[in-house]
Amino acid sequence: MTRKILLLGLMLRAKDEVARIVGQIRARWPRVKILLRADSGFARDELMAWCETNGVDYVFGLARNQRLVGAIADDLAAAESLAKGGPVRPSPTSRSVSVRPASP
């Protein structure tokens, strides 16, 4: 239970921690390009908005779900075909997908 509370606290404070770390990096290397990589637990609008405002690129790994799979179905089929030694067709190796939570 303590670990879950700690992780939830980190996710909620993520923007402040990223801002602190980015500030330290930019103080030393002001022109460096920064890419934040995190799992889906940190994919919060507040953190993404801060990154966009402050010139920090970001990538969040998302857990597989029906909406996401539907959005990338063609790319998944191509990757599965390639993995099985099937014919290769042009397909992006990564892609930006905008999937917002469904309204209740």
C-alpha cells in the first residue's frame, strides 16, 4: 500500500519535479534538447502542457487498450506480418496518436 501511495504522489508532483530537473539541466546546458520518456501513469495534461510550453519533447508509453489498438490497427498488422517474416510494406515505426479518455 505504501508503494502505491508513493507512486501516486510522484505522478501528481511530476510536473514540479520535471520543472526542477529541467531547470538544473538548462542552467548547465542552456541549448540542449530534452526528451522526457515516461510510462502511462505520468501522461497527465498538466505535465504535457508544461512540456509544450517549456520546449521539452515527451514520449509516454501507453498500456494497450481497445481505443489505442483501433487507432493503430493497420500499423500493428504490418508489424505482426513483418515479425512473422511476411511481406514488408511501408509503415511508420512510430506515430503520434491522440487518444483522450472517453467522457463518462
